[in-house]
Amino acid sequence: MWWIALLPSPATLSPEAVLPLAWWALQWTPRVCLLDEAVLLEVSMSERLFGGRRALLQRLRVQSGAAGAQALATAPTALAALALLRQLDAGTSAAAGAEPASLLPATGCGIRRLAVTLDALPLGHLSAARPHAPTLHQLGCRTLGEVRALPRDGLARRFGADLLNALDQAYGQRAESHQWVSLPERFEQRLECPSAVEQAQGLLFGAQRLLNALQAWLAARQSGVLAFTLHWEHDRVRRSELRGGQLALRTAHATRDMAHLTRLLAEHLARTTLAAPATALRLVADEVAPLPTTSLSLLPGERPAGGEAWGQLLERLAARLGPQQVLQGLLCADHRPEAMARWAPASVARQATAPALPPTLAWQPPWLLREPVRLAVVQERPVYQGPLQLLTGPQRVESGWWVDERCDAGPVQRDYHVALSPQAGLVWIFLLRGKEPAWFLHGIYG
């Protein structure tokens, strides 16, 4: 596992106020949780979708500041990432040196340096050790490493099992359990004003924070807002006389452009008069709608704006470069995975009728290796980054005995299985039957 801990700004916000940062983090991984004052992301299963660990960390350092974070730490365990985040927040981390202003301060450690790094941290960086810090100081323990050096039985009897469990979890010796953040079906968030607001225009500062939370919620749901209502409450003395006020706004199209919504709200607040000083705000999204996203395909549409049709362009390129230089993928009716598609001239492929796909294709992974990789066998079990556990199968493929000049992959006699690797996840393997049976890796699931 690999954890990223984000420290909200300011760090003393209530759990409800930290939720917008957690909603924003859901775009990187579904495994987001709140732990004490931090938002934590477990990204080991999604980091490759963003170009790898280094690229993902760089994007987070650039973008999370605008989302409301002020520091970042990484570690193999959640408690270790939180402890390093507190170390960075205290200003004692050398990793927060001369960094560009556009990058969020960050620190972290890998699995090899985890124990050494945590041993040097003060007791207060582990939440379970804070209540026992005075007693531990009297025993001469100032760091987590000194606490770990104490006899485990005596430590559990005197301070309880929670401290020992937290130490084991921080050092990766015990499994951690967290409650993941989930999006509410309806957006409604309340904000207490630091002081009473007498002018309606003064509500805009607090409303902007609520709009930022709405933007994070909309982005996670891939939606835009069509109508929302800003409610304000009066102080307790006047609640018996006044019920508060509200301002309902509607947009022509679904949007999550908060700059536009802020300007729209400012125009309406400038013409609003408060009946009494307001002490709290509440923003409710009354109507939302799915927001169409822009296609990220590398290929243009059927008729690009200001250009010729896609088919006409292919015909012109084929006439200029030759038919064999302009190719298009073509589905083939074949049971062999490596023979289910071939490249053909675009003029031929566009006229061909796609064959009906077999139901067994649903079991095949999205990524096939260019050439199957032979696997080692230990105690009659195939091995790929650890012993493989067969989950489904066998799915027998035995075909290719005919001669096909277009795509001749040769005859095959295979038994396919979906297997689970302890490190690589789900993989697609097959047993090559014959005089000398052998196991091969052919595909990887996302």
C-alpha cells in the first residue's frame, strides 16, 4: 500500500469543513478516509492510471493547494503518513526546504526507511501516544523508537492495547482498517460565520467556501448545478422573531464554474438587505444534472470543425501514401485471442461487417501481452510475483488448425484461467497442453 496524507488549511477545521478536500481527493482514488486532522488517500491500485507514483505525487503537489491543502506526506502506512505530516507541519522536516512556491511542501519515506524514520519522531506525532506522553516522558521515552524498545507485555499492561496496536499499524506489522468517504446523494452544507455579518455583501466570503465545497462535490459526481439556494441564519436572540433569509439562484445551463456562480451571487447579494446580523450560512444544491465532458480521443469526429469528413480524409491519405500505409483495426471471428483482430487497409476495414463477439470475450482482460510469457512452476503451482491462485476456469481454446493467410497464429490447445497474484492482482493465464505442459501469462486485468 501507499498512503498520501493531506493537511487541510487551516488544520483546525471541523470534520464537516474538511469534507470538500476529501471529495476532491476522490478523483484520484476511491479509497479516501478522514483520520484526525488529515485527509488520507490510499493510491496503490490507481497510481498507474496517472502515470506512476512520481507523476501522481507531482500532480497532487501542484493541484491540492488550490483544493485547500497546505502540506503533504507519503508513507507505506496511514499512521506513518499522518505522523510525517505532523512532522512537516511542525517545521522540522528537511524535505520542506527550498521548494518552488507553486509546489505544496511534502515529505515521505519508503518501506525500507519506514522503521528508521518513525523511530526518530516525537511521541506526539502518534495520536495513541499523546494521552500517555507525560508518563512516557518520566520513563525517559521521547521518541517512538524508545517506546518500541520497551517490553511489549509491560507496555500493554500499563498503557493498554491501543498504544501497542497503533505502533504495530504505523510500522506496518498489523493491518489497518478505515472507513472510506462516500459522496452524499444531495449537497447541503452549513458554515458558521466567524462573527456576525451585518451587510449582505459580507456573506460572499463564507459563501465562496461553500461554493468551493459544491464544486468538489459536483466534480466527484461529474455533474453541474442548475439551481441552488443560499440560506442565512440570525443570532439566537433574534431567532424567536426572525426565521432567517434565503436567496435562490438558477442558471441557464448546468455548470460547475464557481467563478461565474460567485459573480452571479455577488450581484444578487448587492441588492439584498439583511433583516438582522447573520451568524451562519447554509448552501443547498436544489437541482443538478449530468455535465457532458469533452472527449479525450486522439481521433477527430466524423466531420471535424472547419475540415473535411473523416472518411474523405482517409481516402485522400490512402491515395497519396498507398492503401497499405493507412490501416485500421478489424475484428475477426476467431477463438484465438491473438487472432481476434488484424490490421487491414482502411478502405477494406470500413466496408467490412463486424462479426458477432462470443460471450466468452467478457472474461478476457483489456490488456493482452504481445507475446505470452512462460511462468515458473513451484510445487505444481504457476508463479507470477508470488504463487497464483486459480479463480475461474478452465476455458478451453482449441482451434486454428485451418490455414488462414490473413492471420495465421497457428493451432493452439490451451486451458485459460483467471488467477490472482498477491502483487499483480488479477491475471489471465493458460496451460499449454501437450507432451510437455507449461503455464503462460497472456493478459492483465485493470
